Amino acid sequence: MFICQQFLKKTGTGFSFIAMKIMNPLHIHVSKDNAEAKYWMIPNQEEVYSYGFKLRERKEIRILIAENADKIIEKWNEFFK
């Protein structure tokens, strides 16, 4: 069983956390239409996987993550208290 919280939506792209029994390091899930991706946040914003996003979209996602890194980390800490 898992719990998902979407907290940021920009340009039709949703950013969310997914809580499962196994705890992974701080990361963010990204989805848009049928595409999805996962990025580690620490030590840097590294792409874990990306399915269905075009190269241009992946660049835009990295920019959005970098611009919102503080907010993402803050929301992660609130979500996983």
C-alpha cells in the first residue's frame, strides 16, 4: 500500500511524493500524461529514470526541480514526519 501526495503542478507536469513501506532517500516523482520520471534530490538533482518524456521536457523538469528544490525538500520533510 502507498500514499501519494501531489504538491506542485507546473506546465501540466505534476510533482509528487509516494510513501511506501520501504523508505528511499529524498526524491521526487514527476508525471505528465503517460510520462513519468524520478529524481534524487540529494546530493544533487539526478535523474533515476524517465519514461515518455522528450529531451526538451526532461531539461525543463530539471530546471523546475532546481528552481523549487527548497520547496520540494520542505514538503518532503512535512510529508514524511
